[in-house]
Amino acid sequence: MLHSQERGLKVMSRRHHRNVNPEDLKLTRSKFTTIGKLWKELSNNRGLLFLVLFLVLVNTIFGILGPFLIGYAIDQFIYKQTLSGIIPLLIGLITVYFFYSLTSFLQNYWMIGIAQETVFTMRTRIFTHLQNLPISFFDKRQHGEIMSRVTNDMDNISSTLNSSVIQIFSSVLTLTGTIIFMLWLSPLLTAITMTIVPLLYFGMKWITNRTSKYFKEQQKHLGLLNGFVEETISGQKIIKSYSQEEFVIDEFLQKSNALKKAGFWAQTISGFIPKLMNMLNNLSYALIAFVGGMLALKGDLTVGIIVTFTEYARQFTRPLHDLANQYNQLLSAVAGAERVYEVLEEEKEEIDEIHAAPVERVKGNVEFQNVSFSYGRDENTIKNICFQVENGQTVALVGPTGAGKSTIINLLMRFYKPQSGTILIDGKNIQTITRESLRSFYGFVLQDVYLFEGTFRENIRYGKLDATDEEVEEAAKKANAHSFIMKLPNGYDTKLTEDGSGISQGQKQLLSVARAILRNPSILILDEAMSNIDTVTEIKLQEALQRLMQNRTTFVIAHRLNTIQNADQILVVYEGEIAERGTHETLLKKKGLYYQMYKQKENTIVV
């Protein structure tokens, strides 16, 4: 008999598991986990939150007392046609609804403050967390999509927290209090009212099972669309140069249609909720009116009780309606919150090793010992890289696109960690130097100069935030940028837009050089710094770079030949390995890869 029961239980268990969709279970767990995290965020303002919840309780009590007093007035004064004692009752009604309104205002006022403080804290956390994420995180994602999580998703959370928390608690308390009073007034009419609950439950379950995934899809497609828009705005010159306007418009329409489809189904299916509620409300009112009228004719109920009960029936269905709508909005906020927490749960840039320590200064001696690295692909991007650079030397990295030149610099910067091998600076393994300390000794002049929205002075000072105005101007003079800055309407205090529109690419490069000079780095990295500039600016830039490179260890990536020719050593990187090394003259004599590149492009090594 026992074995038979066990077999029966196993069969039932198998049937149960066959009927449950694992994806639905996973989605539900994820949803409630995220709600738990949001509640924890709100609990940081625990004292004020409990005060708000107390006000919700008081507000609910006043909301339930109102209809009861109205019903009492009908039975005791209107039905009996006497006014004796009605004045105290009216004063009581006015007092109840006054405090009902006052508590409603106060709970909303304080809840908005809690919600805004919570969102402020979360937005600060995600922005701070982004600053501590490794470069690999940003390499794999669209910038606009990341921005969407910080802005759109956080706004979605904010609007929900402002209203949903109070509404949910108020609805639950109102439901509980209303049911108690309904049972006290008429168990029969209460049972009739409750007939809508199973219908509402199954209807809501059918709707929410379908809307939750569409809300998540909606937030995902919104992020992708934002990323695409940000990308196309940044690349307008390229789009127009290649006459690709129609192409990007078509791609925008595809992404926008995907968002429209997800939003359409999310809003359409969720729109069934108020329709369902209205239908059930009307059904409930009809049943109460019919049964209540029959009981009143028999003398089992008074008119006042029926009026009170009708109002309670409305109060019973209204919280259900509000809960349905808030749950709908909550699903949208949860979808956004999940995307926010995905970022917050990303692992930060590797913590410095326990034995890592800052250093006061580095001379600039650099050595790679059998360094290999892969970005996650099966094949290594660079393999067994070995070279040594003495303090003050200039080394040029040349080779075709994808050969591994930038990867070498990324490893030197500790943006990535090599799978094998060691990188030494002044004889010290860079793993023993804290990242912040190590990177403080580097200076950059890149092909794509990033300028911040602000003045020219502020953009140059980014190289050294505590620099004086005199130091900033001296750096600009050494970079040959002072003369063109002084011709601007407000000189160094002239405002720059984020992309530096209004000045040439060469002038941007001069600002970048000034920024690097102000930093006074031990190791300088030049990444195609001479590309896309006019001849006059090139001469100025060369002079500035020569001053900057003096007595500094310098890595030059794909530079013009006239700079490469003077390099102390040239490393030809090919398919992740150093294929050739030597000076300009020795490499030409070898007639290998470097010689072929030199002959192919005459005056420029193109990568």
C-alpha cells in the first residue's frame, strides 16, 4: 500500500513538472527577486517609510468609516425623517473626510521624497559602478544602450515608486477592512460580492503571464533603439559622406517597429485589465442590487445597510482595479530594474592584488616577457610577445589591422590581464603596482580626441585637475595651441561642445598634446596622432610632439614615417607576433614586411 502511494506521488510529481514551464518559473523567480531588491532600496529610509505606511493605515480607516456613517445617517435620520442628532454626525463626517484628505496628501508627499531619494541613490550607484567596470564591459555594448539603463529605466523605476508602493499597501488594507465590515453587515451579500474574485484571479493570471515578457521586450528594444540613435548621431559625417541616410532610416524603422510591436502587445493585453474590472464591477453591482432589494423587501436589511454595502462593494472592487493597474505598471518597472541590476551585478575591474602598492614615480623602463592574451576567442590575439624599452626611448608598433598593436597597449595599461607572461616597468611586475598609481604615469595623444563639454581651459586641465591657470597656458604654449586659443572670442574660457565642433581635427590634437604635457607623464602613448590633419597643423603638431617625447618612454602606434624613422626601435606586429624588430634602416635592409609596407605606401605606413 505504501509503495503504491509513493508511485502515485511520483506520477503526480511528474505530471506537475510536465505542466510547469521552466521559463515561466525562472521569469517569476527573477521578478520577485527584483521586487525584493527594490523593497530593500526603499527600506534605506526605514523611519519615514514606516510613517508613510502608518498614514496609509489611518487613511484606510477613515475611508472605511465614511460609507458606514452615511448608511447610519440614512437609517437613523432620513428613513425615520428626524433631524435630532444629525449635526454631530455631519461634523463627524466632515472630520473623517478632512483627515482622509490630509493623510492622503501627507503620505503622497513623503512617499515622493522617499522614491526620489531611492532613485537618486540607485542612479548614483549605477553611475559610480560604471566608472569601476573594466574596459571589456564597454567594448561589448552600445553606449546608447548603457545610457538607456541609467536614464530611461531609472525614470521608469522612479515613476512607479512614486505611486505604486502607497497604492499597493492602501489597496491591501482597504480590501482587508472592507471585507471585515461587509461580513459584519451581510455575510450573504459578501459571498455574492466574492464571486468575482475567482473570475478576476484567472483573468489576471492569463493577462499578466503574457504582459510580463512583453514589458521586458519593450525595455530591451528601447535600449537598443537608444543605442542606435546615439550611434547614428555621433556618426553623421560618415553617414552623409557615404550617402547612407536611407540605409540608417531603414534600420531605424526595423528597430522602431520591434519596439512598437513589443509595446503594442504589452499595452494591448494589459489594457484588458480595466475592461475586465469594469465588467466584473457591473456584474457585482447588479447582483447586490437584486439580492439586496429582495432582502430589503422582506425586512432582513435596511436601506442604509444596502447603500453602505454598495459603497463597500465599490471599495472592494476599486482596490482590485488599482492593484491590477499597479501590478501592470510594476511589471514595467521590474523589467527596467532588472536591466539596472544587470549592470550593478557586473563584476568591477579586478581588484588590485593584495601585495599591489602605489609607486611615487617610474622612470619608464618597459619589458614584455613572453606575454600572450586572448579576448575570449580560441586563438590568442597576441602570442609570446617579448621586447624591452629603455627609459627615454621611442618604440614604434606597426602592422596591419588586427595584428595586436592596440592589445599590447591595453595590456600595458592594465585594461586587460595577460593569460600568460609578465609585463615589467622599472623591473617591477605591473601586477604589483596599483592601477590608479600605474595609470597616473601615462599620457595619451590619440587619433580620436575626446573633448568634454566645457571651456578650453577645463579640457586641458583634465590632464592635471589641480593645475593653475598659468600651468594650463604654459602647457598650451608648448603644444603650439596657445595662438589659436587666444584668437577665440573668450580665449581659454571659450566654451566647447562635447564633440568639439567648431575647431579642426588638428586643433583638437593640439589640445590633446597640451593635456598630455600638463600631465607630465613618464610613459607617452601616441595612437595615430598625426592622421587627418592639414600640413600647417602637422608641422605644429610635430614640434609639440617632439617637445613632449623628449626624455620620455614613448610608444607610437601607426605613426607617420618621418616620426617612425627616428624611433629607437620598430616592432612589426603580424598575426599577434613580433615578426620583425630593429631601426628604420636595418628593417629596410632586411627587405621583409616593413620594407614591403614602406614601398607600398611610400611615405606612410597604413594599418
